[in-house]
Amino acid sequence: MNAEIIAVGSEMLTPDKVDTNSLYLTQELNTLGIEVVAKCIIGDDRARLTEAIRAAWRNSELVILTGGLGPTEDDVTRDAVAAAFGLSMTASPAAWDAILNRFQKFGRTPTDNNRRQTLILDGAERLPNPNGTAPGQWFVRDGRVLALLPGPPRELKPMVITEIIPRLIVLLPPQVIRTRWYRVALMGESDLDHLIAPIYTRYTNPATTILAAAGDIDIHLRARSETAEEAEALLAAVGDPIRALIGDRIYSENGDSLEQVIGKLLRAKSQSVAVAESLTGGMLGQQITSVSGASDYFKGGFLTYTDEMKHQLLGVPKETLETHTAVSEETARAMAQGARDRTGADYALSVTGFADGDQAGNVFIGLATGDSVHARKLKLSGDRIRVRALTVLNALDWLRRTL
């Protein structure tokens, strides 16, 4: 069974609202072996929504609509489904009783427009909603299923667990979905694809998806089969050769971020890290401390944007700054050593460089350990945001490899 999700509501087409319901539904459907093949957001437009419902019904065995079941005129989901299937709707006395009881519980009286929420599609089953006034609906025709769910997550999630999943289990053939997730640092998307495409393009199951950000790539493998053992075997046939080709550029196989991986390594070794930043203005320390419990291994950081602060806070010699400038291998080493000396950390990272101007992308990273201090020069491309983000990524991955 393939599924499509249609989220209804003009508010989700603004920059202030995110459709988290689709993410939750995808997770729950995947655990049942149902592949979500499409998602879309439609505003409060009856005609557009009607066409979207018809298209989804043609293409998928399961269509789930979320939202648009409220009492107002812009809650158009029921009307659009009725139009898409040529159905009438009938008011449900049980739905009205549930609305009355809920309002009475809070000492309120429903208005006439709440009666819109009692309209049930002819042939559909009403799904009770103990957490709100909008009932869900379950409609089956010709072996295909359409479900209407309320938009508020506190109403939708319990309904999925108590009403949707039990009904789907009855309809589904034995099937499972298993995944592998490789996270790769500091490799270009085209380079990565050139390396692994000869492997994954031979298979349609597992399906392979490559998601790329600046210097950070996710490889998702998804296998579908009747048993978990068969699905895992399919994943191994594709995933094991990919892992062998990419090697230690894979920093996570469970979805952990680079900073989470580093945190686990430091905690396991009972070691600590500190940072000294110029170019990144605190981004490196922020990335490390974005992990809960980072105080176990993060000693602290120095934000030294001027030569004076590099000298006063980190002890970078004035001669080094005058002779080699603030953006140099010598200064990066001195910053890292200064941060380690002043915090007592086992490791210290430093970053200095240019994010703008003629020398944009010229960056130096320093790493001080117990018995040595090193620096690397990078030449990064992109705008200010990209250069700073890649600098942080390079510094963290160097620390990961060292650990």
C-alpha cells in the first residue's frame, strides 16, 4: 500500500507555520510497511483541494487529509471530498452529542456553525475525537482508503493510534520497511554520487535517496519486503558496498549529528574540548553545545575577533600577529594552544579566516592535543554564511577523526 498525505490550511503556506503532522504520519505509516509517496499542502480553496483529492485517489491506495474540519466557512475539507466523489453528507446525531458534551465540560455552549462538524460523508465511518470537536472520517471504496483527520496535533495523534492504525492493520498484507542511514562529511554531492551510483542504480528495492547540504550529505536506503530478515538482506546488498567505498567519511549510521558523535566519543573517553573562535563568531561553540549534556565535555570557548583579544585572552604573541597576521597557520596554532592551556581541556579547536572580501574562504583551523598542536589551511567557496558553516564542519570533523 502506498499513501499520499494532503495537509489542508492556508496558514501552512506562510513562513510561520510548519506541517509537522505529515512527518508524524509518515513515521507511523512506515512502521506498518506503508510507503508515503507524496505529500502536499493545499490552502483553503475548495476547487484546488477537490482536484488534489481526485489526483491522489487515482495514484495511491491510501489518502490521508489533515485539517480543514473546523466549524468555519474556510474549513473546506469535507466539502472538497464530497465534491471529489460526488457524495452527499448527513449530520451525525452522535457527533452533535459529542460536541455538546465537550462544550458543557468547559461551561460553554456551541454555536450553530459547530453543526458543520457533524456532517459525515455518505458511506463514511465517523471517527470519535475525545480531544476536540471535529470527528475524523474513514471512507473505503474499491479497495482504497481515504481518511479525514483533524489538524491540531493533540487531536490527530491520539486518533491515529486508536482509530487509524488498527483499521489499517486489518487491510495490510505482511510487509515491513527497513532503513539504513549514512551521514557523510566533507564530500561533494556529485563526487559521492559518482562513487556509489554504480551500486545503488542496480536496485529499485532498496530505494536510495541522497540529501545534500553544505559539506554534509545523508544517504537513505529503504527496503520493503514481507519479512524483516528479507528487508535487512536487501539493505546489506546495497549498503555494505557503499559503506566500504565511503569509509571513514561516514560519521554516523543512526542519524546522529556530527556534534552528537563527537560528544559520545569525548564522554566515552572522559575527555574534554574547548574552542577559540574568530571567523565563526561563536558558531563552533554553539554547535558543540547544541547537544544536551554537553557540559560533561565542553570546557568553554573564547570569542576573539580582534588581535588585541587574541593576545589578551589566548596569549597569542604580538610578534606572531604582526609578522604572520591574524589569519595564518601560526596564529591558528597559538589560538588552539592558548585555549587548551587556559581551560585544561584535552583538546582545543581554533578557527580564523576571511568570510568576505578578496580573501574570502581563506581559513585556518588549529587543533591542540596533549602532545602536539597542528593547523590546516582551507580554501572554501561560497558566501559568508557558507564559508562559516563549512569552517565549523571542517573543524568538527577533524576533531572526530582525531578522537
